[in-house]
Amino acid sequence: VSKRDGKMRCTWFKDEFDRSLEALRDLDNDLRAALLHEEFRVHYQPLVDSRTRHIVAVEALLRWQRPDGRDLGPDVFIPVAEESGLINAIGAWVLRRACTDALRWGIKLSVNISAAQLRNPEFPFQLGQILEETGFPPERLELEITETCLVLDPLVAERSLDLVRGLGVDVVLDDFGTGYASIGFLRQFRFEKLKLDRSLVVDSAVDESLRAMMLSSISMARALKMRVTAEGVETEDQAAMVRSAGCDHIQGWLFFAPMPAGEVAQHLTAEVPQGGTAKAEPGRKV
Ligand code: C2E
Ligand code: MG
Ligand code: MG
Ligand code: MG
């Protein structure tokens, strides 16, 4: 490789880098506009009791309907909003929307909270205010956090979580099985619930040693008095496996895909779903 080649490659990388920075800035501006022009929607995915298969809760999942019709998932745009701090405004919007929608359903509501929100010292007060404004009962609300929220700044996180719990709101550890959550970690934070990540559920169905780890995680969680939800269940085999492993609740396309608020009520009174074929969320690519 000649010197000249190296230099050209550097220039190329720099151009690429500038372009992606620019793309991120554009995306952040679009997100700002989206909040202003009400392009966000909240969809709800029911969680069922692993035994009775009755709906016990819903998880609020943010959707963005862009005017140009191009679809972007929250796993793409939330990190951008986190980077710029816009997540605080978006997160408050989601909480207010979800508490308003779920008020009449009479079941538990789970809302995802990102690390940047938890680090914001205003957050617990904002939450208290939203609960008061909407009249949503705190004991029916749970916040889903991931371990990155906690490892970055454990002291701040612990203080925020104490305040959140003081309001009567439960805390759930999301995406368990994808990171480093240890026994010490689970002891320190005392989550009310644990959510097994979809990758753990899917891979445990085919990998025996992973299944052994999943089983011991579940028994540890239960010994610590935590409830356990399995996420991303798409087949009856997976449902049977997580049920016999001791999961309390199941969430996944086998039962329900995320749906608009207007469709939730009909499922609360309908017959218990028999599973059948997993259905992805309409209008979203997977
Ligand atoms: P998550 O909290 O782990 O949510 C579960 C994800 O799995 C959702 O993806 C859901 O649509 C998807 N899912 C559910 N059942 C199945 C299944 O059976 N099969 C498959 N393949 N997928 C299934 P989604 O809606 O794209 O959300 C992705 C992530 O974005 C969420 O992961 C969460 O971390 C984040 N997120 C979503 N809404 C919000 C929000 O309002 N605030 C924050 N901070 N994060 C959010
Ligand atoms: Mg979640
Ligand atoms: Mg999850
Ligand atoms: Mg997950």
C-alpha cells in the first residue's frame, strides 16, 4: 500500500464520516419535527399469562409514521434521540400517551425508559406529574430499563429508581441475557420483574447448554421474588419451553403483535387466543 493510497483512503473515510454525521443531524431534525407534527404513535403488545393465556399487561412500543412513508424502527431512531437529548421530550410524550390510552383497559402497562431519561434528575418528578395529570394508577405502571442504564451511572440510577418506586411504580429489567447482568447486579437493584430477551428464548429452544443457563436464570430470578416474562415467543414449542421453565408471562407474535390503541379493547373481552401461526405487525418489515 503506497502512501498515496493511504491518504486517499483517509479522505474517503473522512467523507463517509462527515456524511454519516450529517445524516444523523438530519435524522435528529426530523425527530424534532415529528414530535411537533405528531408523527409518533404508540402501539401496544399484550403479555399473556403463561398458563391461562389471558392478557395481563401491555407493553407500549413507539412507532414513527414518517410523511414520506419510509419506515424506521425505534431501535434505529431512539439511539439518535438519546444522543441529542431529545429522548427526554419523546419519552415524556410516550408516557403521557400510554397512560392516557391504557387508563381504561384495567391492566398493567409497561413503558420502555432509556438510559438518558433515567440519568435526567427531573425524570422522577416528570413521571409523578404525568401520573397525576392522567390519573393512571402508579401500581399498574412498570418501567422497563436495560442494564446499560445502570452500569453507566449506578448511583444516579439507583437514586432515580428509588424515587420511581416511591411513587409505587415497578421496575423491570429488559433484554436480560444480552449483556452482563450478574447476581450482584440483581441484588443491588432488586427489580420486580425480569424480561428474557428474544435471542435467549429463540436460541434456548435449539441449544441445550443455553437452555440450562436460561433455566438457572429463571430459578435465580424466582428465588429473588422476581416475576419473569419471555419475550419474542413465536412458536408453540417456545411457549411450552418457557412455560415449563417457570416464566409467568409470555409476549410474542404467537399470541399478539403490537397493535394500535384502538384494537386493544376488543382483545381484552375476546376468547383466550389459541396461538396458531405467529403474525408480524402489519405494515412493518422485520
Ligand atoms: P424491547 O423493549 O425489547 O421490545 C421488544 C421488541 O420485540 C419490540 O420491537 C417488539 O415489536 C418485538 N417483538 C415482540 N414480539 C416479537 C416476536 O414474536 N418476534 C419478533 N421478531 N419480534 C417481536 P420494536 O417495537 O421494534 O422495539 C425495539 C426496541 O426499541 C425495544 O425493544 C425498546 O428497546 C426500544 N423502544 C421501543 N419503544 C420505546 C420507547 O417508547 N422508549 C424507549 N426508550 N425505547 C423504546
Ligand atoms: Mg421492552
Ligand atoms: Mg425487551
Ligand atoms: Mg429485546
